[in-house]
Amino acid sequence: MEDSVGEPVGLGMGFQAGGLIGLYLGFSLATISVLTDAENIQRTVSLMCIPPFLFSLLLGPFLARRKKPVILTKEPLIEARERLSKFNEGQGKWRVLSHVSSDGVNLRIDMHNLENIEGVVDAALEIAERTTVKFVVGRGNHKSSSPKLRNRVLARVEDRVGVLRRTRKAKSIEVNPIKSSEYNDYQNKLNRILLILLPIVSFLAWLEMRN
């Protein structure tokens, strides 16, 4: 699926990304500091603490302008309830308001009291391409209220999702999203930059600390 461009990721995410880059550099420099002069604790601590703060301030505003995919800009819970509302079965039965929820990060779909199990799974798997979806199915043993529920959901998920994206847990089946192509490209570019710059900076720092 091709991702179109959405809104900026924001200053908060930009500062976090800059701080993470600084943390990588600071850890490398601190390691060199320990190897060259283990007794200079003040220098080692400074090298660990200053780069994350400095890179966060310098790179944060720049990284904050990066765009995130449109498919990630909509609240997953809102989208899920819109998509799954057609499967509502009425008061006292399966409804999106009572059976579809979110912990702020992952989407949680309680599959109990549902007749059209396969239909809900198929619709939810489309959302699972962008956010983690947890199907609550119980343990699936003879003591469960719906002993066949787990196997029905699991069979549908295994038929449509690769093994690397799905996880079986005690009372749920979890499906993880496909990373967007834009995010993958960004990660690859960032990794290449770090692989080039960190050895150079580390070598120069090592030469300086030897003297």
C-alpha cells in the first residue's frame, strides 16, 4: 500500500528523534573515554549527557517537519468503530461501543457474543496493517464460555496473516502492523547516516582523548 503524505510528526517526536541520535553518539564517546582514561569519570558522564540534549535541540526542529503517512493520522479507535459498526448485533449482543476499545496504543476487539466472526476478523485485519489489533478470544478450552471461538479466529488470522505478524497469547490473538514504506525509507536513511558518521566521530574523539 502506497502512503500519501500527512501532517508533520511534531516537535515532541522531533526532539525525541534528535535525542536518540545524540544518545548513540554519546554512548560511543563515553565508551572511548572509559577506554582511554577510566578515572576521568566527569568527562565520561558529560559525554553521555550532553550529546542527547544538544542533538535534541539542534535536530529536533528539523526532524519535526517530517511528514507522517496519512494512514497514521487518524485515531485507530475511531476508524475501527466506523469500519466495524456494520457488524453491530444489537443491545445485549456484540456492538462496537462495548466490544471495541483501545489502550491508547493498541486496538482491542472482544470477539465474544459475536455471530459474524469471520466478517469482523477480515475487516479488522485491514486496520491491522497500520496498528496492532488484539482479538480477545479466551483460552479456548472446555471451561471457556465460547470454547470454539479461539480456534475460529485463529484459523481466519492464520489464513490471511504471515507468521511474523501474528502472536498467540493466553486469552488473545495479536496481529501487528506492516511498517509503512515511508517509515522504512526514513529508517534506512538514518541508519546509513549513523553508520557513516559514528565511526568517523568516534575515531576523531579517540585521537583527541589519547593526547
